Amino acid sequence: MTKGQKLREILSDPGILVLPGVHDCVSAKLSQKAGFEVAFTSGFGISATMLGKPDMGFLNATEMLWSVSRIVSSVDVPVVVDIDTGYGNPLNVMRTVEEVVRIGGGGIILEDQQWPKKCGHFDGKQVITMSEHVEKIHAAVEARGDTELVIVGRTDSRASLGIDEAINRGRAYSEAGADVVFIEAPKSVEELKEIAGAFDNDVPLFANMVEGGKTPFLSSKELEELGYKIVVYPLAGLFSATKAIESCFAHLKENGTTEGYSDMSNFKDFEEVIDTAKYREQESKFKAD
């Protein structure tokens, strides 16, 4: 069974699917340890942790796929991969999707921003035409072949063109072959309701909950009641890790030691996260006499 097939199987279950955002192998492993059935790679998080730069198109396709390939290989669960705009025209989209399939991704998010793209909750986003993105989705559908990779068609047009155009684009992307529709950054609960009411029940809808972002922050239960099938909390892990590291380093700077700072894993705990025992067992098989 491919990871795309596995993700479709999970999506067929009743209820809303909650996705944690991951930005590296450790966060991916922790998401699996917590019991999440699916993970989501955050382009925002990868740009921040890999480059130390904001999500403003600095991260290229090679860097993204290099990071994602390692994340995917570090866990057993399907991973939905943020591939931004596909990094070019439909031919570039095909190559990107083929690479995601090759590394074992379970799904992709493909957005309709102009390049260089920006975080969906930044100002100043611009989008390509609807027809251009429809062709990108056609290309993604062809490139996935029979793997059943799940395609999430995302539109960022709400910011510049309004909610009605965003809904129209969502419908067009669904008709073009997107398995899931993602209208980014609605600005009110009313807009979230309007989006949910604009699609038939057989079109899964995707919501993005960013702490401090442009969209009202709702729980998965509230979004399920509105009619959404998937919700991602893409930056919760990154924001939590950032706060924890900041606090730890402040303590170290002030005291010259981490003694007395208890809000951290110890060496043994971390060994479990990265499966040290597994590799020690493997190592023991190959010891020379």
C-alpha cells in the first residue's frame, strides 16, 4: 500500500483529521509518538529552521525536497508535503510531484500564488490566474500516476480577490482533480461557514489554524461542526520549540548552567525519540572479532 492509499484510507474514516505541522525529523518522530496518524511538513517551519529566513520564497525545490525526504523516511505515517507553487510551470509541477512520489509522500499541497510566494498569513500575496493553476493541478494528477497521492488544491486569492473568487477557485480546482480544497486565510467565522456551505459534502475541506494568524482560531471540534474534514496546526510545534529553547538559553546565560532548569528532556528520553536502541542492536550484528 502506498502512503497515498494509506492517507485516503484514513480520510475515509468519520470525523475530522487533525494534522500537526513538522519541520524536521525530530518533530516528525514526536508527532508519531503522540499518536497522530498523519503529519504535515510546514514550508514556513522548514524555511525558518533550515535557512533562518521567513516563508517568502527563499526555500527552493531542491532544499524543500531534501528536507522532506528525510522527514518522510523518519516516520511510518503518511506525510502531506507542502510543495508551495510546485516551483514553476506545469512541467516543473510534474517533476516536483514525481519526486514526492519517489520519496514516499502521502499527499501534497499545491498553491496558486505567484512566485516568490509568501506565507499564507503574510500581507502582499499575489496569485496566478485560475486557469493557470487548473493546469498545474492537471499536471499533478498526471504525475502521481496510480499511487493515489492526495492532492490538496490551495488558493490564496482571498487576500487580493475576495472570498467569492476564492470559493470559485476552490470549485475549479476540485473539478480539475484536487482531492481536497484549501481556501487559505479566511478572516472570520462567517467566512469559514460560507466556504463550508459552498461545497458538497463529498468535497473534503482543509482549514489552517495559525496561532496569531489571520483566521479565527478554532478547535478541531468546532471546525468539524462547520463541515471541515482536515485541520492543520502547522506552527504549533515550531512555536513551542522556539519558546522552550529561548527560555532554556536565557536560563543558561543568566546562571552559567542548566542546573535548575527542568522543562527539558534528558539524555535517556531523547535517545528513545531517535531510536538509539534500534541502531545499537544493528551495530552489535557487525562487530569484528
